[in-house]
Amino acid sequence: MEPVRGPISEGGGGAVKDQQGKERIYQGYFKMPLHYPRYSKSDYETMPEWKLDCLLSEYGIPIAGDVEQKRKFAMGAFLWSR
């Protein structure tokens, strides 16, 4: 499959043509897993660093910093106010 240039290519993703010539979108870096994480604020506050690293890498989110920065980022990204 040959990459097709387009606006998505600039953001790390792109499109390819399949064997039938139809254009298919692929994601370059960000990944959307099947299930959205369902952790509570208290879960994130006590989550070990290795688990935070696994969660963030599952979504293709590179994060550097200490465990508190990772917790803060995860809570901001995955918790929704009700």
C-alpha cells in the first residue's frame, strides 16, 4: 500500500489505498483503544507509576516527568466532570 498525502499526514497519521483502490485512514501515533479508562479520581491518586505508564502508552501518549505529573495528566485527560 502506498501512502496518500493529505491533511492527516501532517499530524502523524495518513491514508493508504487498499487493494480495491479505496482510501483507508490510519493513525500514526495516537491510538484509540476499544474501551475508555473507567478509573475514579481516587484510583488515579493511588495508581502505581508502572500502571500509569501502561495506561498512557496504551493511548499513545508520551509523558515525561515524575509520578505526580503523570497522575495529574491522566486525571486531566481521562476524568470528566459530571
